[in-house]
Amino acid sequence: MIDSDVFVQSMQGLGVNFFTGVPDSILGGIIAELMIRGVYVPAVREDEAIGIAAGAYMAGRVPAVLMQNSGLGTCLNTLTSLNLIYRQPCLLMVSWRGQDRSDAPEHRVMGEAMLQLLDTVRIPHRILTEKTAIEDVRWVMDTSTKMQIPVVLILAKGVVRGLHP
Amino acid sequence: MRPEEGTLISRAQAIATLLELLTDQPVVICNGFPSREVHKIADRPTHFYMVGSMGNAAAIALGVALVKPNKQVVTFDGDGNVLMGMGTLATVGALRPKNFIHVVFDNEVYGTTGNQPTISNVVPLDKVAKSAGYLNVERVLDRDDLVYEFKDMLKKDGPSFLLIKVNEFVEDAGRVVHEPPVITRRFMKAIEG
């Protein structure tokens, strides 16, 4: 399992310098680490987070937005009618709730549909694994920069450590 | 029919007045007629015209304001937009960016889709903003008050919220001529430094 501070350090090392989002338990350790570093802007809805990140991008930053996959539904219109048509890159770190049927019922439908949903709106995505972590983050950032659109890094449970021990 | 309707200025008149008082400040303009009207009245590279993502104008302006604390950032918003993204009033109120001016043209209707009523006739958005934590909040009905209050907000630390009650008149303005990616690049270049 990857430690949250190592993960955050490597993202910053790769140039991500603006973080916002809405929490999820899978992302809890990463958000705690970002807050310790004083670099996290808490949003109240995922579409708002995407909007804040878009402003930060246009002001010169490399933004990342963290959210639970339920939030993809909330911010879908912002992704399609802002980022995708205005050509604004963004790194989306999306937790994969409902990956299996043992998760809470509210996550089942999005858990099953997420990959297809992203394919349908043509948002590239990659699932983070411990072995390929640096390569995964780099691919997501390179793809986002090259295509000038948001790209999703999917975080399943147990790949990056939750809250600090 | 609102009692003050006969005396209100139009949104386009309010926009023209505001743009005379602005120079090189970044301005994020919400989707619908507001963007078209601003584009027609004065097309500046410091304008970010939105065509979609309704409800997100203030969030975008907030992102700019947080990264550029030495620039005053303005957003031109509408009552329907504010109602849709009302949570952002709370985020702004909590983060309290000093360089953030939120202007809302309140005509109490969704003008772009055919003047269906919003609920801003019974929900005073200025009071919501005040409760959320905006420092300077004003509600104006005519041009003189608009000029006075906006000039004052340009001098003060924010976040500030200026609610302008406007009538439903829509300026005959076409779509924004620039393609969205051009708007992005032009805006980025204009607010550099």
C-alpha cells in the first residue's frame, strides 16, 4: 500500500500545485496530507470544485480535483460544457466506490457504470496500481496536458493508505 | 408584476456602467444573455465568457482569485445561476478572498430560456450572501447607487456582493463570436503576471 504522504509528494513533484475537491473515505489519507501541507481548498460540491480548478488553471496552476465517483454524476455537466469544450486540462482523482457488491447500495450503479460513463463522454482514465503508481500519475498528467482536457485517475480501495496511523 | 419594475434599469445598462469602471480586472461572466451582452458592449480579453456550466461562474472566479491574490477578480452572475450554485456563496464566505467581487444581475427570471420565474423574488440573495460571510453586501435599484457602491467595493477588501435589481429587458446581442478554446487562451494570456 502506498503511503499518503509519499503519494502527495510525488504528485507535487510531478507539478500538481492546486488541490481542491470533496472528500471520500478512500481519499481521506490524501486529503489529510494535503491539509497538513496547507494546499487543499475544500469545495462543497464536485461541480464547484471543477469550477474552482478551472479558474486556478487559467490563473497558471496545474490543478487536481479529488472526489468520490458519485461526484462524477454531480459534475458531469461542468466537465462536458466547461472543461471539454473550453479545452481546460484537470487531473481528476476519483475514488472507486461500488467496485464490488459489498460496498453500500448507493454506490452500486455508479460503481458499475463509471468506466463506461467516462468512455461515453470521452474522458480518458486509468486505474492506479501500487506497482505502476508513478507511471500512472505521469500518464494521467501527460494525457491531460497533451489533449487539454480532464483525465481521471481511479483510486480503488486499499491502493493508497487511508488516514494516517 | 414587481412594484419597482417601471423604475429599474436593464441588465445591459448595468453592465455598461460597470464596464466603464473596470479596466484590466479579470471578469468571469455567467452563461446565457449576460455573456452575450457583455461581449456586445465591450469585448475585452480579460473577459471569460461562459456558454455552459450554469451555476459555476463564481467558482471559476474564486479559483482565479485564490491564485491571483493581488488582482481584483470580478464575476458577473445572475439570480438563476446563484440559486443553482448557491453552495459557492458558502465557500466564498468561508475562504473570504479579499480580492473577490460578486455582481449579481437579479431579474427574477430565467431569461435565456423564456422568462420562467426563479424564486429570487422571495429569497433575497443579498441576505443569503451576508449570512454566508461576504463582508460587503449591497442591493441597488438604480444607476447612481450602482456607481457609488461598485466604486466603493473596488476600494475595499472583500469578499463583496453587489445585487443589482434589473428589469427583464434583453439587449439584442448575438452569440459570443469566439470559440470556447480561444476564450480560454485569450483570458489566460490577459491575466498573466
